[in-house]
Amino acid sequence: MPPKHVEFIAAVGKGPSIRDYVMNKRDSEVLAAYNRCLEAVQSFRNTHLQIVTRFIVVPASKSSKGQGKGLVGTGGTGFMQFLKGLRDSTIEALIGEGPKGVSPTPSGARPYQDTPPSPRSQPSRS
């Protein structure tokens, strides 16, 4: 990775936690925006997994040498497990959503009942 990219990632990592800010803000609009961002990242990660499967895993498994098993990424890790872990940790970061979401209120109530539905649940306008 280019040194400037490494520096940028390190600087972002040292900065304040957006998740902590959202939880402490207790503002339904901020919370909804935060969760929509994470849902967009999840969508990207799902698409990335599909592309990797289609263009790397499937062709490798069909290779005559049978090297499709135990595929590893550039860092030497099992990349499918790694990518799925990234996707799962993205969903776990949702606040007040999903099975592992953390509610920002002590009572566990969802503070943003008026959150608009996701685009997937809205009827199409065709």
C-alpha cells in the first residue's frame, strides 16, 4: 500500500469514533444516517463477495489442478473468510438494528421509529 494511504488510514484510526458520537448524540436523524451508511457498506461488501466468487473462486475451483481449495489473499489469509468477516462486522456495527445491534438508549427502545424505510422496501415507481 502506498505510504500516503497508510498514513491516512492511521490518522483516521486515531480520530474520534463516529459510532460513539452517534450513540452519544441520541438524534434519530443522525442515527438513521449512520445506519444507512453501514447498510451501503454492507451492500458493497456483498457485491464484492459475489464478484470474488464469480471471477476468482469458481474459476479456480474448475482449474485442472484443483487449486480452488484453500485460496489465500495477498496477505496469506483465507480471503473468503476474511471478506465475510468484514461484511459481518459491518452489520454488527449497526445501532439498534439487527440481532447484534446495540441500542443507544438504556431502555433498549428504538429512538427513531420515524426512520424512512430502506429503498428495497419501497414500491417501485414504474
